[in-house]
Amino acid sequence: MKLDELIKILKRLYKEYVKKYLNKILFALILSLIVAGSTSATAWLLDPAVKKIFVDQDKTMAWLIPLAIIIAFSAKGISLYLARIQIIKVGAKISGEIQEQLARNILLADIQTLEKRHSGKYVSNITYDALQIQQLVSNGVLNIMKDTFTLIALVSVMFYQNWKLSIFALFMMPLAAAVAKSLGKRIGKATGEAGEISGRLTAFFSEILRGSKMIRIYQREKTEDENAKKIIKEFIDKSVKIASILIRATPIMEILTGIMIAGFIYYSGALINAGELEVNNFFSFLAAMMLAYQPIRSLATINMLAYQGCAAAKRVFEVIDKPINIKQDNSSPEITIKKSNIKYKDVSFKYDVSDKAAIKNINLDISGGTMTAFVGQSGAGKSTIINLLPRFYDPQKGKIFIDDQDTSNISLKSLRKNISLVSQDIILFDSTIKDNISYANPEATEDEIVLACKYAAADKFIESLPQGYNTMIGENGVRLSGGQKQRVSIARAILKKSPIILLDEATSSLDAESEEIVQKAITNLTKSKTTLVIAHRLSTIHSADKIYILKNGSIVDSGNHSELIKNCEEYKSLYQKQLK
């Protein structure tokens, strides 16, 4: 990361996040001044301590000066504690804001944007990167204030005691700055690489958890174990590299400090012999110089902390700054549903990750309250047509209308409010059955939930569970069978009471008995509703009012089951294959 990019990111962090907490930072600034003053006071007090107590043997000073030292150390300890608490709170709040922004972006981002990036990388942004930024704010801001003021105060004491020795000591500071500059560039690069590996590591563990059954059935445990070792080793190696860069300054600073102290003692001896330096001044200067070591070391490595935090912030901003094309526009009118007629006019769509159009020049005219089915080989464009209606994606060409209202010009919220989706990829949350069903309508009453379950043929199996509707179903409904999960999904759609229903191969993965039960539930769900169905088993769409046959993204024929079985070779071929 170049210096100008680093400065740009730091400016943005200040403007968007840090600035609003200036009152807390100013309070920490005042406390830092007290820390600096008390630290320098401790060094200065050694001057009168040596002179008054050990040389002049002043009895009054013998208890006043130790008392003053206790007060100075107490003031430093309390002020430093309060300052750290303030800055830690600021860092945690800023980290929380960034995590909220990331979560909001994930919730509102275009589906295509989310599909381009592994979910594990988003998790890494929220956990690893947000923590790096928190450390930049919590440690960086406080150290800059505290150590800068402390160094200025201690250098002032040093100049007060002897300006010649002070100039000698200051020669070492440019060397420390040069060391820090060199290490800062390396830490920025290493931290960026560590962030990428963290994302891959999170993605890897996410996949082996999700694919645990496949790993076992194909006996790939050893392979995945080796993959785990490899990626974990990469992460450990990179973490060790970052840590080694961070501590690389320590031996260099120790050597510089040793040279400085050796030279200081030699030069001090010469000044004392020449009568230009008293012993009490020497001890006070030595204490100030030794106390200055910590802030010099901290400030010399502050840029490494900045590079770490800014590398993480860069990755976070790439997610936050991603433009959202399909979003709620509060100025758009709400949709008015009358008959739920749906019309696709010359609609074409291509996914960003593909060079080939998914669908081409699709024209549909679907009457309200009817069932329309889409049939075709995998990749024919069936799911794309369904997904365009609730605007999960927007077509590059053509328009979609509901009751003569262009879906791209109406409120996104009101559009989706009138559409329910039941998919073969059932999404259930790690909560109770009741919570999963009421997700469609949080204000639904107990009676409404129970009624929806009856229509979905889910009431009997739910009531047979130990906790009934309050039964926890595990991650993505792992404690339920496929048919049970699908019926819960249908109950959720029924509870929404939407006039338009989308069924994406809702029975494709079920056995015959479960399919029969679910099919009855679907009949209850779609009664008097405008329904778009993607059919895997053609036997489930005999009653559809119209069936569209798709091939390579285009409609090749349409009609009802009886018409197509007589006149469409493509449909007849698909149907006969399923009968075999």
C-alpha cells in the first residue's frame, strides 16, 4: 500500500467514523497530557531528590519528594486507565458500526454481487478486518496522543537538565523513524495477504461443515484434513510473519538504545569532569531518557499499526462501496394488485459470470389466478424467469408487468410483499418451528400460524414433536426430514397471504409419499393465486392452465398438458423419459 492510499484511507476513517467521537477523544487527549506531565515530573523529581535528600540531607524534602513521586505515579496510572477506557469504547463502537454496515450491505446487496464472492470472505470482513480497524483506533489514536505528549515532556526535561546531552540523544530518533518506515511497508503487504487467507480459511470451514455428509460418503476425510492443514499453515505462517515484522523493531531499537546510553554515559562523564553537569542533573536526565524509550519505540512502530488497520479498512470499503442497483426507492409508487396478471415483454437476461444469455426475448401473458408451469432441461432458463419477477435480478432488455404496472418503476418493498417463494433449496433458521413460519408475518396470531400449518399438512407432525411449535429445528432445519422442511416452508408462504406464488421445483427432492402430502399442501397454497411453477416432475403440472417449454433460453412451445403431449415433440420426449 502506497503512502497516498494510506493517507486517503485514514482520512476516510476519521471523517466517517472517528470524527463523531471527538468529545471522547478530546477527553482522552486531556488525560494524555496528565500522563505526559506526571511521567516527566517523575524524571524531574530525581534532580531535587538526589540534591536535597542525598547531598543536602534535607529532612523535609526526604518525605515531600517521595510523596510527590507517589502522587505523580498515581496521576499517571489513573489518567492512563481512564484514557484507555475512553479510546477502547470508541474503537469498539467504530468496529460495531463497520460490522453493521457490512451486515446491511449483505442484506441489501444485489444477488449477483453476493454470488460472485464466497460467504466466508464476508464473514472474514466482519470478524478479522473489523478487529484490525478496532485495534488501529483503540491503540493507534491513544498511542499517538499519549506517547507524543510524553516524549515532548520528557525531551523538555532533558533540555532543562542539559542541552548538549539532549542534542546527542536526539540523533538517534531519525534512525528509529527510518526503521519504522521500512517495516511499515512490509507489515501492510503481509496484513493484506493475511486478510485474504483469513477469508479463504473461513470459506473452507464453512464448506466442510456444509458438506460433512458428502465428505464422509466419498471418504475424503484425509484429503480435506490435508487441505485444512495446508490453509491453516498458510494462515499461521502469515501471522508469524506479521508478528516477526512487528517485533523486528525491538532488537534494532535495543541496539540503538544501547549505543545511545553508552555514548550518553561517556559524554556525561566528560561534562561532569568539565564541571558542566552535576550528578543530580545526570540522574534526572538519565531517568527522562530511559522513560522516553517506550514512547519512542511506540511511535516508531505506529505506522505498522496504521498499515495493518488500513489494509483491513481497504477490504471492508470494497464491500461497503459496492453499488446496489436493485434497491428500495421510497419515491416509487406502491403496486396496486387487482387481478395479478403478469406479462413479460421481450425479456432477455445474462448473468455477469457468463458470456451466454440465460433467456432471450421471452414473452409471457399470464392471467391472474391461473397456474403457469415452465418445463425444460437444466440450464434452459426456468429459474431465471422466476427470479426476475421479484427483482432478484433485473433484465438487461425488456419489461415485466404486474397488472400493467412496470415492476422496475414500483416500490421494491411493495412488489416483494405480494410474492411468496417456495423453493427446492429450503432456507430455515436455527430457531423454533413457530419462529420460522411467522418469519413471513411476525404479527401473525397463534391461530393464524396453526391454520397455515393445517393447510400445509404440517400440523400433525409438528404437534407430535416434544415441544410442538416451540421445537428447535437446528441449522437449516437439520432435525426435520425433507418433506417436513418443505411443509414448514409452504406454511410460511401460506401465512404471507400473497396473491402471487413462485414454486421452484418444490417437490423435486421428495419421496413419493412426501410428494403426495406436499402436493396437497401446494394445492391449498396456490388456490385462486397466480402461480408460476418450475416443474421437475411433469406429473405435478397436469392441471396447469398453461405450460411453457424452454430450450437454450427461449420458448419453443406452449399449451396445456393435453395439447403439448399431442403436438410438442420436446414435451413428449421429456414426459416419456420420466415414465421409463
